[in-house]
Amino acid sequence: SSCLSNLGHSATGLEHVYQFLSAPVRTHTTHTHFRLIVHMPYLIILDASHNQLTDFFGFQPPKNLKEVNFSHNQMSVMTHLSAYSSLSKLNLDYNCFSEIGGLLHCASLTHLSLAHNKISCIRGLDNLPIKDLCLRGNQIEKIENVETLRTLQVLDLSLNRISSLSGLQNLHLLGSINLENMSMLLLSLLFQPQEQLDYRLAVIFLLQHLTGLDQEKVTVEEKVSAVNKYDPPLEVVAAREHMSHMVYQLMQPQVIYDSTLPSLDSPYPMLVLTGPQACGKRELAHKLCREFNDFFAYGTCHTTRGPYFGEEDGSDYHFVTEEDFQNMIHMGKFLQTMQYAGHWYGLSREAIEDVAREGLACCVHMELEGVFSLKNSHFEPRYVLMIPTDKEQYGRRLRTRALYTQTQIDTAVARVDTYVLINRERPGFFDNVIPCVFIPLDLFHILLCYSLNSKWIKYVVFLHTIPLNDKVKTCF
Ligand SMILES: Nc1ncnc2c1ncn2[C@@H]1O[C@H](COP(=O)(O)OP(=O)(O)OP(=O)(O)O)[C@@H](O)[C@H]1O
């Protein structure tokens, strides 16, 4: 009777009944001693841990049991618990189970602990309302069959042989997970091999709804760092890139640039045409600079890709080697750089100054990343987005150029959506948008049509109305 406690009332209130039986004190009790429990129909908590029980409920306990602790026994087979529909907590740690089973109808089971058994496979838990599942110290290699545990909030898979986190992504309530001693091998394969893997940030990145990991709280700062490390937003990439160019540039002797205008309020005039590869922005930039050669000149970027047929060094790009490009970066020559399709592209400070020295406004073309980067600089260009309206037609246009692989074409087509999204979500990010319809219309005409009433056209008109020789420096 020393093991019995919590004397309470029965449901009718007429009888005194035992609700809690505890016999955990290494009494080496076998299930024959527990048979008496049949005579305690109101028992709701049973602690039979630290005994020598080999049989699962072989002694037929009362049906309304809520919490059962059978840890530290010698059980090896989980027999059916379908009769125990009120069971909410079941602790089976430190036994010899090699399989999970018999829980199918435990419709109230919210806490299940099977730590330190010999389980090698997660199964038999389908659709259970489990919130807290502990499988620490087993032989599990793979996270499987847990996608139906929609209420799962806490999961302990530490000290297993798990090497991949796949299978957990859709458990949206899962807040806390313990993965201590998880094999880092496969986790590292999920990321670029050259990237230094930070285990904690990598897991937080993969399971972004986590609030706890390996018994430590996941902080907001860690979540932000994880995303910034493994999938940085365009702003973050641009800010980092801008910062390194600034640092390299500040290490060089400082001069007053030709693009520095007398009044701080008037930025040096620049026009940036942006949009996905081969949308026609380069042709338009050249055309503008030809037709309005009193106002615009082309800012020639550097690239490490080789020239296409008909491209001229110094006109379309400055074609340089990878080594030269890297040297230029370290000499602080670039305002912004970007890697695209395995090649480097960069707008040098000198490319802008060459144009400014002529007293002209600089016109350049670049991808979205370049725009994000330039927005960090002190330049305040007008940004015109050229966006293909028909992705199929755009794909065909890329194919007919016969310059790109299918992967490059797919990437370029997919990037159209990124441009559309940025334009939709950030009004004003682009000063103007020109739909590219790829029909043999005069591109500049299209630009003008769509630019009417825009800030940019006013800007062009403004450029028209001032004498531009000596122009930029004195008038802007
Ligand atoms: N400095 C830069 N920063 C960011 N993007 C750039 C830069 N210079 C060029 N780009 C862009 O990189 C992409 C690839 O340039 P590339 O000249 O190789 O493409 P392309 O196949 O000739 O197409 P396009 O006609 O658009 O130039 C283009 O979208 C181009 O506008």
C-alpha cells in the first residue's frame, strides 16, 4: 500500500478509490504482482518503471488509465493497446522494443516516449494526435512515416543514425527538435560543398518553424542568420557586395570624380535598363546612345565571358580574364559585380567616369541583382524594366539566338517571374516598365510610348532643354 497514493473519489462520489499506483523502486516485480490492479478500476496513473516486466499489459490494467510509465523494464513486443482509448502519456523508455506497434486506436495519445530501445524504423504512428514524441537513443536511420502526425510539436531524435532531415518539412506545428549527434555527412550534402556548414544554422534554415533545437531556444537572430547564410534575399546579397566594393575602393587614393556635380541635390544622370537576359535591353541601350548621342553614352561593363560573334571589345563589353576581373575587384575598381551563368559581370567606376567626362548621361543595362546593388550606392539612376510579356515567345527568342544551353534558357525564363514579382510587390522600385513584345517595332519608339508621363521621360526632356556641353557639371 506504500505504493498507492492519491486517494480520491469515484465518479459517483460515493466511494474512496485509488487513482495513482506507483511501484518503481526496483522491486523486481513481475507482472504477476500487478494482477491486483484489476481490482482498481479507477486507476488513472500507473508507474511501473524499474521492474522486470516482460509483457506489455499482461496484467490487464483498468481501461481508463491516462498515464503509464513502463520505462526500465524488459519488454520487447508492443501488443495491442486498442482498448486503452483514454491513454494520453505512455513512457516505454529503456526496454528492448525493436518495433513500434499496437497504438492504432489510442486516440488520446499525446505523449509517447520510446527512448533507448532498439527501434530502427518509425512506423505504426499514423494519424495519432501525438504532440511530444521521444525516440532518442535508438537505431533509426531515416525520418519516415511522420507526415500524418500533424499535431507534433516536440520531437527528440537525438542519438540515432539519422543523416537527412527530409520528412519533417510539412510538420508545421513542430517547434522543438533534438538532433544531437545527427550525422553531419548528409546534412552537408544538402548545401554547396564549398560552403562552411554551420550545423545549427543549417537545421534552423531547413526547418524554419523551429522554436527549439537540441534543448536550446532558437532565437530570431539565429533564424535571420540562417536565411541570410543559406538563401540570402537579394537585398542582403547586394548589401554585402556593395560593402566589399566600398571597402576595396576606400583603400585606394581618393579623388574627385567627373560624375560629381556641384549641387548635392542633383545626382549625376544615369539610365539603367534592366530585365532578363536577351530581352532587348542591350540593343535598346545602344540605340538610345546612338540616336541621342548628345545626351547619352553607353557605359561599357566588364565581363569574363568570351565575346559572341560580332561583339566588340570596349563597345559591348570589356572582355577580360577571370584573373584580371578579380584583380579589378581587389583594386576597388567596381561599383557593382554579379555572377551570371558562370561568368562575372561588373560595372566599373571608370565606365561611368568615361561618360561623365564627355558631359553625357550614362546608359547601362544589367540584371536585377545589379539594380539592387546600385541602389546601395550614392548614384540615383532611373531604372527602366523591360519585361517579356509572353514567356513562350521569350523562350523561342532565346532558342533562336543559338547561344544558350537549355538550362540557361530555363533559368532566364524562370527569372521573368522574379522581375514581375519585384515590380508587383515594390511599387516605385522601377521608374518605368516596358513590356517586350518582340515584334519588329522600333524599340525606342516603344520606350517613348510607354514612358509618356513617367518620371523618366520628364528626365529626358529635361536633358533636351539644357546645353549639355559642359553641361552635366554646370547644369545638373
Ligand atoms: N554589370 C552587370 N551587372 C549585372 N548584370 C549585368 C551586368 N552587365 C551585364 N549584365 C547582364 O548579364 C546578363 C548576361 O549578359 P550577356 O551579355 O552575356 O547576355 P546576352 O545573352 O548577350 O543578353 P543581353 O542581350 O541581355 O545582353 C544580361 O542580362 C546583362 O544585361
